[in-house]
Amino acid sequence: MKKFKSLGILLLTAMIWGFAFAAQRMGADYVPVFTFNGVRFILGGMSLIPVIFFFEKKEADRELHTKKMKSTFLAGILAGLALFTASALQQKGIEITGSAGKTSFMTGLYTVIVPIFGIFLGKKTNINIWLGACLAVVGMFFLCVVGEDWRISWQINYGDIVLLLNAIFWAIHILIIDSFVERIYSLRFACIQFVFCAIINFCFARALESPKFEMLDKALIPILYCGLLSVGVAYTCQIIGQKSADPTYASIILSTEAMFGAIGGMVILNEKLSTPGYIGCVLIFSGVIISQLIFKKKQRKPFENTVSTKDISADDCR
């Protein structure tokens, strides 16, 4: 029963993250990129402060605590820089393409890109990684190149390139977290990276944009949703949900974020894709799921009539 409850919490997390794409699309109509992200992430960072006091305990050993806090701060700064770049590209991409659904599926490519990048870091890959990557590439072809009349346009839009770069920087963000994950306080790290990301956004907003209170007032609901729910609540739910959930199911459920992003775009914003576009989304989603499944052969046990079977597990890219 506890596992089913955890999976339900993770599904809620994916829904919140997915529908955030529709909120971002609505916010893009009124607030420029850096101003929107600055307010969004400062709200998210502040909302995690009470969660830190409630959930996260410090190390009893003072020296170990100090060392862990230094790693947490360094990781937060590096990840915050990657988060700033990824989120800015994502918000700019959704502004250019005007599509929450397309942005959600293109962003989901990071789960395929992460293990591919891992090759250059000396990490092993499986056949499913390459199968997932191939499906994702074919899906991108249908989504970005094939038109409604099934004619192929070899010109990829500027917005599509921005969204692809967005997925690449989300992958870099995850790899940074992976390199520090054993040496940090996860909630403190999240708070630091969100606040640092917000500070950079405010600096760029002051230099390049002319934010006014009227802008924020018109986009108040999307900003509150993205800041408090998508960042604060969803991140906390992910931590709670993954404590008791099998990593295979957790990984796959969180991957449905892209599906909920498309649903949010259709239901809230009345978005529609072309038929090839829908096929592309299905292929990308399939590639994301397949790339996260790792098939391992169990070793033969020293008992009579033992048959080798396959154990299925998954990497959690979140």
C-alpha cells in the first residue's frame, strides 16, 4: 500500500511539472524571459526553506557537516548556473514556438541525452540507450521537419534549435548533480541553486529587460504556479515519493511529465499539433521510456533447477 501511495505522489509530481509548461506559455505573453524566471525561482527557493527544517537533518559530526555544506554550496552554484541557462532556453523556446506540448516533449529528450553524455565520462551504456536515442531522433524529425501535408521541410525553425539546446543544458544540469549527489544536502542544494539561478536572472532582467509591476500582475497565476507548485511542492513530492517507490516505476512515471505537458497545452491553451507532430511526440516519449530501462541478467544461483531470468531496473534522471 505504501508503494502505491508513493507512485501516486510521483504521478502528481509529473502532472504538476507537465502542466507547468502551459503556465510558462501563458506567462510568456506578459513577462519577458529573465523576469519570469527570476520571480519563479526566487519563489521556489523561498518555499523550500520550511521544508528544509522539516525534512532535512544535519550531520551529527561537525566536521562532516561543514564539509558537506561546502560541497552543497559549490554544487548549488554550478547547478544554478546550468539551471539558469536551461530554463532561459526553455522559456525562450516556448515563447518562440508558442507551444507548451512541443516544448515538453523536446525538453524530455534530456533523459536520452544524459546517458549519451555519460559515455564521454566513462560510464557504460546499454542497447536500450541507443534504441531510445534513435526513436527520439526520428520523433524530432516528425515533430520539427515533417509538415501537416507530409511534405518534408529541411529547414529547422530557430525555436526548435533553442528547445534542443534547452534539453542539452538540462542534461548538463543533471550530470552536475550526479557528480555531487553523495556529498550534499539535497534540499539545501535545491534551495541554493534556485536562489542563485534567480539572482542571475534578475541581473539579466535589469540589464536587458524593462520589467514593470503590471507585467507581473497579469501573469500572477502562472508565476505562482511555476514558482510554488512546480518548484517548491513538486520537488518535495518527488523526494517523498521516491523513498518507497521502485526506481523502475518511479523513473517511468516521472517521464510522463512530457505527456501531461502536451495534455495541458491542448486542454488549457487549445493547442493542436499536425498528424506527423503527434507521431513525433509518441516516438520521443517511447524513446524516453526505453532509454531509462536497463536489462540485467541475474547470476545463476547455486541451487537446483535455477533458471537465469532478467531483472529490469531504471536510472532516475531526476
